[in-house]
Amino acid sequence: MVTTPVAFIIFNRPEHTAKVFEQIALARPRKLLVIADGPRRPDEADVCAQTRAIIDRVDWECELLTNYAAENLGCRKRVSSGIDWIFSQVEEAIILEDDCVPDPTFFAYCEFMLERYRNDERVMMVSGSNWASHPLDIDESYVFSRYPNIWGWASWRRAWSLYDVDMKLWPAYRDQGQLAALFSEARVRDYYEHVWNTVDGIDTWDFQWAFTCLFNNGLCIVPKANLITNIGVVGTHFRGETTNINLPTSPFDVANAIAPRTIFPDCRYDGPLFASNGVFWYKPEPAWKRFVKDPRGSLIRYVKLLLYPIYRVLKKR
């Protein structure tokens, strides 16, 4: 039985939800918190109800808490507010979405890491997903990464309390040139500048969590071998499938876990993520194209970047 609270985020996919619930039921958590969004259209009400009905299958000794929206809030607002609710109820939690099927050892892995790093504020989350393009040839059982992955994860209230779904600090950080201090590689800067500039137009919450972790120098624990199979993101805020779905999993041996010798981002994992064939590869538009699309915004941004060093000098006087 899992003693750490488990949170389950569901919506409108009963088949996906049932597969993840099956693994949760095998783990038999003592506390299960369930978040659900409301239907987007009247004709979606039935499938949302079918999805919620799966939670009624809880047949083990369990404190069940539900947070079901009567109306559709959208992925951005529903998930972020739902996780706010989770951490208003508990200090730490294991979190699964309805398309992230965990290996049975995922729960013990999360419990182990949550306890081990509970008071280490350098660590902000535990991920069950490993997106390495090839198996990590390392002695350790897990690594630390700069880059958070929310396909099956766990965290603490202390970390989530830093989250801001609106990313109010981003415009100032961008205009001050803080990305250059955060990332030495241009391709990484280009990727995050792109996603954070466009996040207002995307119905999502996870890019904001990445912003929170990265600008707080937070680390993510990543298992040596993948523990989560994503069975598809179609049906949420995406219109198609993404990379790294349906990856195989391998068990995590908690009893014989070997910790990294230092708590530091591991380039053996992080480096390939942004390689030309990596998960986060992004080729930015040429500057002239960005200027044509948004001449006023581009001009203001470049002027701010040029003037900021002068502002800093004057401020010190």
C-alpha cells in the first residue's frame, strides 16, 4: 500500500483513465485525490461522466477526495487550480494524468525520492519519465536534470508554492536578458524564449512549471530507465500526438538504488535533449521574420535590451 497521497487528473477519456486507474488500484494508495474538468460542450457531458465513474471503482481502504469542475475551465486553469488544491490538502503528492501509465515500481520510486529529498530545496520535483534517446550507461540509479518532465511526477508543497500560472516575471526577465545567464547554449535559449513568449496562446500549465523550476535553479530527479508510458495526448489541449509516447518501461529497484555522488545537473542526460535530433530541438525563425510578424513588439524588445545595461548603471548611482 502506498502511503504517499496520489493525485489523478482526468477529463474525458474513459479508456485511457481506466488503464491508469488500474495501476493506481494495484498500488492501493491510502489517499487518492482526483481532479476533473467539466465538459466543453453538452454532447461531451456523457463521456466526462463515464470517466468520473471509473473513480467509483475504488474498493480498497482509501480516503478519496474529489475536485470536479461543473463547467469547463480548460487545461491551463483546471490543472493549475487542481494542483493548487492538491497542495492545499497535502504536503507532498504523486501526480498522474489520465494518459500516463506507470510501471508498478513508479510509486515506490516516488515515495523513496520524496522522503530522501524532502528538505533539500535544490530538488523541486521527481519525474518518472526518462526521454533519453538511448539507455543511460551509468552506475547510478537516477540523475538530476535541469528540465522538468510532468509525465508522471511527484513534488512537495514547498516547491509548488513558487508556481505562477501567469508567469508575471517573464517579460521583465526576458527584457533584462536573463535567459543568457540561465542558458549558455543559444539553441536552449531560443527554445524557451519561444515557448514562454507564446504560452499565453496555449491552453497549458506545464511551460509555466518549467519556468518556475528553471528560474529557481530547481532540479528534477530522472530515473535511469523510463517508468512512464504515455498512451497519447490526443483529446486534451493538443490536436495531435507528440514525441515519446508509448515508450517501454523498466522497473526501479528501490532496495538497491545508487544515488548520484553530487546533486548537480547531469549533462549525460540533459545535453542530448537539445541536440539536433533531441526532444526539445527547436529551430527559431530568422530575426527578420519575427520582425515582419511583430515589428512593434520586436523593436520594443530590442530597445529594452540595449537600454537595460544603462539603466543598471544609473540605478547603482
